[in-house]
Amino acid sequence: MVAGQMNCPSCHAVISSRRSGKCGVCGEALPPELLFTDEQRKKLETQMAELEKNHRASLDHLNRVCEHAHSGTFAPPPIYNTKDL
Ligand SMILES: [Zn+2]
């Protein structure tokens, strides 16, 4: 398979335009993962990673607040203490 080249899963024709969301040969709807270019996919992945990072940061912040509230104990923040559940 040539990098950057997509084939219709239905008729295996090379997909020339992904914008229509359909195969130009047989008219079959293309799966969403074929509709993204590598660039778009990378952008999405970066956005997801960024979201994940922000999510972790806010979790981290919450844990620190919790730890502060429970100051005097060395118990891990409840959210990480899953073994006893
Ligand atoms: Zn097709």
C-alpha cells in the first residue's frame, strides 16, 4: 500500500477525493478514518494529547487540594488508591 493513498473498501478503487465522503467510482460511503488526511489526523492527535494533559493537570491540582485538606497523613490521594476498592 502506498503511503497517503487510500482505496475504497468496497470496490478498491483509489480514492481521489475524500471531501465528498463517498467513493467516486462506486459511490459507497467511506469510513471516517479514510476521510482524514495524515495532517488532519496528526492535528487531532495533538488536540487529544493536549486535552489529556489539561485533564491530568486539573486532576493533579485536585489531588493536591485533597492532600492539603488531609494534611498530616501520607495516604495517597483517593483517586489513585484503587487497590482497596
Ligand atoms: Zn468504491
